[in-house]
Amino acid sequence: MRQLLGKLRLTSRNVTEEVYLSEHICCQTCQITVPMGIEVVTVSEAESKKVVKRARYCRAHGAEYAAKAMG
């Protein structure tokens, strides 16, 4: 299950980062599996919606993304 927290527009007009609260994430930074974490999906919206990159973080390492997306 994923819950969309928000979208962040990057400097490029056609690229956004979608920030989700997701279950069972293995953090890319500390390599720990946590029950709830932050998933950041970089999406190109040029012609069709295309996933460019996925990043998964525990809540401690993904807190900056979550704060930007919600506020």
C-alpha cells in the first residue's frame, strides 16, 4: 500500500518527484528494512508518464522529502 504525500516540481518543467508513504521499505542509505518508509519516484511527463528513478528511504533518511512534500 502506498499513500501519496505530495509532488515536488524539479527545475526541469517536465520532471516531478512524487513522494509516497510506503510499507516494507529497505532504505538505500542505511540498508535497514522498516515497516513504513518514504518512497520517492522521479517521473518524466514529457509525452507519456515515465518513471525515471525510484528511491526508498527509512523515515529518518527520507524526512526531508516528506517535509517538502507536505508543506
